[in-house]
Amino acid sequence: MAAAQAERETALRQAEEAQRKRARVARIRNIALVALSILAVLAGLLGLLAEQQREEAEQQREEAAEQRNILEAATTYMVKSQTEQDEGKKREAFGPVLALFQRGADRGDTFYIRNLALLYQAFGPAQDYTKARELYATAADKGDARAISNLGSLYEEGRGVAQDYTKARELYETAAIKGDARAMFNLGLLYANGWGVAQDYTKAREWWEKAADRGDGNAKAELKAAAGRYEEATKREGKPGEETARALNSVAWLALFAQQFTQALAFADRAHALLPDNLEIETNRAHALMFLERGEDSKALYLAYKGKPLSGQDARLWERVIAEDFAEFRKAGLTHPMMADIEKELGVSP
């Protein structure tokens, strides 16, 4: 029992470390996406400038001149930001960029409002997450899908607002409905990491597939990595995912003691999908269902295997294992009214 407990604790530490690494990568990726968005804005402005210069209308010539001013100001700032050491001069060089975007935002143009918010979010001289949130919200109210998605990222990361994964998910879903691929990708991250939702790799994959269909490179990378991990798991010991399933089940067991019952069920269900006939995995599924107040489901599972040995290597009967698990729960101060009833129906003493 001690060896099994040690194995479970090791598996949990490994799982937590992997989770932290994924979280760090996700945060870095979101910051990089913001920076790339600014570059995309500048590239888009170049395209607009080229197109508008082909037109002869006075208004279009004026707009083309404005785009040219933005590009010149942005170029000046980019050079200063890389070569200038004086922060005051950097801010001075950034002023014209900010002013030009502000003029477009003052006209109510969501393109400028959203990208002005990006400047406040991503660039040091103007960085102000609260202002970025206000601007994103303004553009979001006008139906701008990318602004809605970017607003979601602020809630996800707790930038300028209290961190709120539920609000982030709602915003991402709204933007995804409007076809925003980045929102789809970020929804996949929420489900993959269990941020504000039950961890669900199936839903994560579905969102990444939708984002990939729209050309999102990060989603394509996640899908490729997931396929590689699954292929590796299926090669171990010639048994599809057996090692992975046992590791997941160990994490499920420890999640019960942490009272993370939704997570415990998610891990146990994933293990069950890989090893559907493993009764040790079924014990954790039954426990998680009980603590999640899914009484009928848990009772049916608890009674389904009465009289059966746990496995060929473990001759203990199912009911004895359940009684031992309940004893471990009670020692940890973890109880449930159903436990006594289950013990009675299984014919074991507490």
C-alpha cells in the first residue's frame, strides 16, 4: 500500500509540473500573439496604403496619408525602442503612434479602437491594462470579434481585471461563434488545462481542430503534439496507453484527497477510456461520482463488481478494496453519508 501511495504521489508531482509548464507556455504564447498582432496591424496598414494610393478620391488620399503617417511614426518608435536607452525619449517617440490610433478611435472605428487597446496592452511606454480593457470592451460592444477575444485574454490572465476564467470562456465562446480562430485556440487551452472548466481533452481537441481549419498555426502545433503523445503512449509495453492510464489513475486517487472531485473523475474517466476493464480505475471512478453527489451512478458502479478480484496480480476482492479506500478517506477526514450504506450492501465492515 505504501509503495502504491508513493507511486501515486510521484505521478501527481509529475502531473502538476507538466500542468505548470503548459500554463507558462500558454501565457508566453498569448503575450507573443499580442506582439504579433501589432506587427499584423502594421502589415495590414501597408496593404491599405498600397490599395488606397491606387484610388483617386480625395477622402481615400487623406486616409492613405494617415496610414503613411502611422507607419512612419511606428517605424521611428521601433528604431528608438531598440537603440535608445533613455526611457523618456522612447516614450516621446511613441507619442505620435498613440495619437494617430487615438484619432481613429475617436471616430468610433473599431479597427482603431481595438488596435489602440493592443498598444496599451503590449507596449511599455503606454502599457495600461485597465485602459486596454476599457477599449476592448468598447470595440466588443460594437461586435468586433477580435476585441472580444482579446478582452477574454485579459480576464484569463488577470490583466486590468480580477482573473476570471468563466468570464474569459464566455468571451472566447462569443468570439468563436463570430469565427475568431484565436478565441477557438484559447478555448482549447482552457479545456486542456482545466482552467475554469472541467479538464476535457476531447473538447480541447475539438476547438483546436476548428481553429486549425481556419489556419491557426498554434492550434495545428497543439494537435500535432497531442498526436505524438498519444502515439508514444500506445507504443509502451505493447499495450495501448497502459502506462498512461495507470499514471492518470494515480493522479485521480490523489485528487480525491485534495477534494478536487471533478478533476478526479476527469482523470479516472481518461484512464478508463484507455483501460476499460481495469477494476482499480473503476474504484476511483465510483469514489469521484459519490463525492460529486451522483448517487445513483456511483452506487451502481460500487455494486457492479461485488465478489470479483481486483486483478490477476491483486487477488483482493472488490468489496475489500472499497472498504480499505473508505478507511483511508476517513483517516483523512473525508466522509460521505453513502459510505456506510455501500459498506452494508457490499457486506464489509467499516
